[in-house]
Amino acid sequence: MGKIGFVFSGQGDQYPGMGKSFAEQYPVAARVYDMCDRLRPGTSRQCFSGTEEELRETKNTQPCLFALELAQASVLIEKGVIPHALAGFSLGEVTAATVSGMFDPETGFRLVCKRGRLMQSQAEKVDTFMAAVVKLTPEQVQELCGDTEIYAVNFNCPGQITVSGLSSQMPEFFVRVKAAGGRAIPLKVKGAFHSPFMSEATAAFAEELETVTIRERTIPLYSNMTAKPYGGDAIALLSAQISHPVQWEQLIRNMMEDGVDAFIEIGPGRTLINMIRKINPRVRAMSVSEYLGEVEAC
């Protein structure tokens, strides 16, 4: 295996009970949950026994996913699995930034809690949705969005683009997608994330970032906004991605060009693994559990 990249999940794959086995099996994971519970009481309870509806609330989803992701990454690092590069999808970029050394764990967790509250508050102001559009090109999806208040926001992998927009315009948009030969799949999130509907959340999160200490990164971190390693204004990159598209396909291609040939998805599901395999089926892409199974079998 050459260079390893950790990729951290975004919202959508959360499920009741996530992370419970990690906390029970690995003391370092349990300590992460203890920290999160100290700063935000009830975080581990929501992860381990919360309802699906509770976990779909953005103010809960984001801190719970951060806790799981930091716990899993901590297990890998304790076992000597040190990544050569990091990236995170949407909220996963905050976890990735924390693992990179940009924030200490407590600061990273406080930030993601604030981010979740800001984005939920913004989402509650307007009835919006997100959906994955498959089987169409980015150009086709953007043309279907046209002059509507629906936006192509996440460029995930070949044949999969996420859109955000007004719920009232969703039925007609879905009809147009079907007529064009595609399919639209609603996502398990509440809000038009990475679209202009989140501009106020971007501004407020930038203000929050101004209040914390941003440290030098010890591991290269790739940006959702630019698809390139962080450089320059970290505050602008991390806040603006809330209301701008995620350039995930290009980001992964750039990581590969920089030598990353094995990806470990940190999070509760396999969404990023599936995207990466569609981008390049020749690279290794696996979940934390799969990778640990290989390591512990040796």
C-alpha cells in the first residue's frame, strides 16, 4: 500500500446505534465520547440509542457524526495507521481539519456543534430539500436546474450530482429529471445545504471561526471548495463551503494525482467508498471496520 487518505463522511449515513461497538471495544474511542458528553451532554446517548428522527436533526447529526468520526480516526491512529492526506465531505471537513491539527479536539467539537445549530436554524426558515441525481452529467443537471431555485451543489462522482432547493419546486424537477433519463433520490437531511440558502450560516460560522485558535496542520487537508490542499485563508474555505458546492470528484482525483492510492472512509457508512470506486475502481477503498479487520487478522 502506498499513501493512505482518510475521508470523513457527511450527513446522510447516520443510524441509531452508530459507534456503540467502537466505544465498547476501544478505550480511546470511549474517551472521545466522554469528551463530547462533557461538552454537550447526551451526545453518546443520541449516537447509541437515539431515534432515526432525532439523528436527522442537523443540530444533532453533526456533533454525533463528529464524535463517531473522531473516535474511529483515533482508533486507527493509535494502531499506527497515520494518513498521508485528509478530506471530509461537508461536515466531515471539520473532523478532518481537527485530525490535521488545525483545531484541538474540544475546539473542533464545539465548532461542529455551532455549525449544526446554524445550519438547522437557516434550514428552518425556508422549506427546502436535497436529492441525489443519478445517470446524468453535471451539465445536464445544471441545465435542468435552469432558472429555478434548485442548485447543483455536490459533484460527487461520475453520474451522481446532489441538488438543493425549494421543496415546492421539487416535484416538477423530479419529473424533468426522469424525462431526461435520470433518477432523483431524496436525501436524509433537512435543508438546502451548500446552496445560496445557507449564506447566512456561512457568515455566522466565519465569525465563530474568528474566535478560535487555528493551528498549523500536520497532515495535508483537501478543501471542499477548491478540491486542493488548504492554503491561505482557512476561515474562508471552511465557512464558505456551507453555502457553496462540494467539488468531491475533483478533490479525490487530485488526491490520487498526489499519490494517494488507498482510502479509508471514517464514518457510519460506505457512501464515500462507493463514490471513490466510481471515480477510479483501481484504487483501494474501504471502511474503518474493513481496514481494522485486515489489520487485526495479521
